[in-house]
Amino acid sequence: MTMRDTTAPAAPVVPTRGRLRPLGLDEVRITGGFWGERQDVNGTATLHHIGSRLESEGWLPNFDLAAAGTLPEGRRGREFSDSEVYKYLEALAWEIGRTDAAADTALEQRFREVVARVAAAQEPDGYVNTRFGRPGQGDRWSELEWGHELYCLGHLFQAAVARHRTRPDADDGLIEVARRAAELVCHEFGADGRDAICGHAEVEVGLAELGRVLGDQRFIDQAALFVERHGRGSLAEIEWGQEYFQDDVPVRDAEALRGHAVRANYLSSGATDVAVELADDGLLDALRGQWDRTVERRTYVTGGQGSHHQDEAFGDDWELPSDRAYSETCAGIGSIMFSWRLLLATGEPRHADLIERTLFNVVATSPAPDGRSFYYANTLHQRVPGVEADPEGTSKRASSSLRAPWFEVSCCPPNVARTFASLAAYVATADAEGVQLHQYAPSSVRTTLVDGRVVAFDVETGYPVDGGIRVTIVEDTEFALTLRVPSWASGAAVRLRTGDGLIEHAADPGTVEVRRAFRAGDVVELMLPLAPRLTTPDPRVDAVRGSVVVERGPEVLALESIDFGADIVDAVVAGDPVENDGSVRLPVRNRTSGEVTDAVLVPYHDWAQRGPSTMRVWIPTA
């Protein structure tokens, strides 16, 4: 058996090389503010809601039926429903790690109970799936285009990684369930096995990180095999083409992300893991180029990705219609996964910029304030008022016009849950010289650099309402503190307050570094300008030509009919936005009546929280 790494940080991604080292939940704590509130709701409401629905929908009891040998009778849910159980387990693992919930016996007991039910359904050779492989069901690996067997296992592997990184000495058995399943995958799909891929990328990410956790190169090599097999047309042709599966062009030759947006981001994330672990600079450069073009030409102002409803896919370059934006929540999470890996590999702050934009304007938009209903897709233009969802019902995916408690395809709720539970792991990184802050939230950072220097500081901020970020040094240490200055933050400044006085200078977009022998009590302040600003679209985006969007800091703002006083179809910008008493107001003319209203704009992530309305992000100027 291979040796396990019990010293890695408690983080979803821990490469063995790269420009930056991630700091995990054992080194960074979010202590309040915008993201702290969402983590609290996630831990106290969302996880319970998801667990209850997994039971009532029958998706978790499917494992009990498998263990009892009674499948397929009584099985409920789609072919990929197993994956939602695994994402739920991953979210529980991060939440236990985030809150030091070893003392929370209810949360720990729930985790172990679910693991036991999954483990009981595992076959002697390591296979585990409730949809295939038994009498009366399809054969194993017989429907690689749509069966999602490998996809489900990828999420199982990520759950096991989360548990091992947060509780390496736990004896619940999940890591062994994952190891046995991964060994079966290598046996079935290795160099001497089936020359095939899964129709939904994800196993690549799971295998790579499981290989890192267990120190097992076989799993990383298998992830590399899957990545290299994409683009050869081995999956059956479908109406949307093989680009839907990213099976039309080899990963190394692609110019941009294309096809199904979640699949594309998961594959790119796994390919980045492979490139980093195998020191494959050619593959990494190709992925960086694809990220660049995708962000420039195929990404909404919110950070959302995917402009096609029928195939949940990217459109062509500049094809970004607001009212037909699919912008799936899971695609946004996949984009964060991809961007974070590139940030760790390269250190380039633009990747953190996109993470911030996507977190505030896609991921934070999905859940309702109570954490018990969600958006699956995130339109930028609601033409008709939505319909309240049945709080006990199950909605048809993106057809829900307001947040819904559950979906027939409910990938987004547990994806949001695992992201919020692990969010502190995306806040900061370290290198040999010091620590880098990428996302801003009230937090505490405690880490040790490779040479043994202890770095400890606290962050205070009201961001994104307030643009001030205050970093207070807790221990005397000489190190470099690097702060990200977002690309929109022209006019930012940084201050250093010490016992010797005050030093202040401008901070251009990118990063600003303060390097010195810090004393406990020293304060570094970053001041980001948050005045509302008008953003114009690239003229090649036909759908919003002649329109503007209002942004404030990292937040995209939206106009709702509730605040305009009429259907937003009649809204035309009549002046510049102003901020007054904590509200951003925009003069908007009603093209029918001619009346001008100083309409309040709301952060896009808060839209539709006051009942059904029409809404738009891009507002015509004429």
C-alpha cells in the first residue's frame, strides 16, 4: 500500500509543485462578513436541506437497495444521482473541518452513517454504482456517453480527499472505498484496458487529487490517460456534436472551452492537475490560452459561462445573449476550479479576479438567503415575472423562474454546499517569500513558511460594501505580504501603519507587495475604490450592443421592475449612477411615458428576493 500524505493542508487542491502553495482550512478561517454569513447558513440550513432531500427523493436509499441486493426495483433518480450523495459527503467533510466539528457529534455521526451506507453497496472488486452492473440493469461501462459511472466515481474520490485532508486519522473507511474503486478504474481503463473516456469529465479531477493524497502515481497517470483520450471521437455522435463531450479536438489543440460548460471546466481542471504533476508545460500553456479566449469571448459579465439552454453549452465567440444566458451554477463552480488551479500554477492575479467575479455574481446568486432554494441557471434578463416554486416540490432544472428547493437534476445545491464549506481554502496562498491574499473577507491566517518562519495576521473588512481591507500583524515576522488589486480598482492605495508612522502609496491593478520585518500590531490597509461605474460591452456582442451594466466593486448590479415601477422592457439609461445612503441609484427613463426615475439597483446576487419581478443587467442607453 502506498504512503499517505498526512501533512498537506486541508484544501481541495494541493499540487506537488507550482508557483503558489494553497493554504487550507487549518490555516485560514473566515470569521464573518459576506462569506462568513453564507458559510453559516450553509452549515446550519443548506446541508440539512440537502440531506433531507437525498433521503426523500430516494437517491441515498438507492445505496441501501444495492447493499440489500434488491436493485433495480425501487431505484429512484437519474443515472448520476449517486454523485449528489458524494458531493454531499464532500460538503460535510469540509464543514466538519471548517468548524472543528469533531465535537459536533451529530454532524460527524451523519457523515459516518452515509459513508457506511455507501461502503455497504460497494462490490468486492471495488465497483460502486446504483444504476449499473446488476441483474436487470445495464452492464458496467456499457453506456459511457450517458451513464456517468466514472463521473460519479470522480465525485466519490473528491469526497474521500476532503475527508482525508480534514481528518487524516478518521477510521470511517471512505478513503479505502475510494482507493479500491480507483484501482478498479485503473484496471479497467488503464493502458492495457478499455481505450475509452466518460461522457462527463470529472474522474480526471478526482483521480489526480486522490493520487496526491495517497501518493499513488497510478491514479495520476490514469487521469493523464483520460485527458489524452479526449478529442479522438471515441464517444458516439450526438445531435450537438462531439464537442458536447469535449471529444472533438484533443485538449492540447483546443483554442477555447466549448461544448457542455460543466464538462469543459471539469476536464480543464483535471488537465491542469495532470500538467502540473507531470511537469507538462506544453499542456499547461494550451490550457492557459484556452482560459484567456474563453474569458474574453465566452464569459458573461457576471463570470457566468454557457449561453445555450438545449445543451447547457458554450456558444461561439461573442455569443452572449442576456435573456438566454444559461450560466449554470455548476459551470461557475467549475470555472472557479479551473481558475484556481491556474492561479496556483502561475501566480497570475487575473485568475483570482475571475474567481471573485464568479463567486459574487454566480455562486452567491444561486442560494436563497435561507439556504433552502436555489437557481440552477442564472439569467441576466428576466422578461416575465417568475412563478414561486412549490417548497415541497421538485422542479424541472432551468425551467424554474425563481429559486427552487430541489431539481430532478439537482447537481447545483450540493455543489454550492461543498464550495461554501471549503471557501477559506481559496482565500490565501504562500510561497518561499511570504503570503498572498487573493479574496477578501474577515479572516485569520496562521501558517508556517518553508524555512520555518511563522506568519500570523488577521483581516478585517466590510467588503464588498466597504472597500477597506485592514491586515493586522499578530506575530513579529519578516515576510512579503502580497495583496491582489482587482482589475477594476484603478485609484487603489495601500497604507502601512507602524510605530514609526504612516506610509501610503498608489496600488495599481494586479498585486501590491509590502515586504518588511513586521512587528505585532503593524497594520497594512488596502483601499479599493467602490464608486459605481458604467461598463460597456465589447461591440462584437450583438445581444447587448448599445447597453451598459452598472458595477460596484466586484458586484454586478441589476434593475428590477419593483424598483423601476414598471416592466423593465421600457427602461432606458438617462444618466450616471450615484451612490447615496448605501444605495446605488440610476436615472432610468420609461420609454413609453417619458418619466425619469432614480431607480435603486440591487446586487445581482440579491435579485428576486422580494418576489417575482422582471429584471435586467444590461440596460439600453437609447
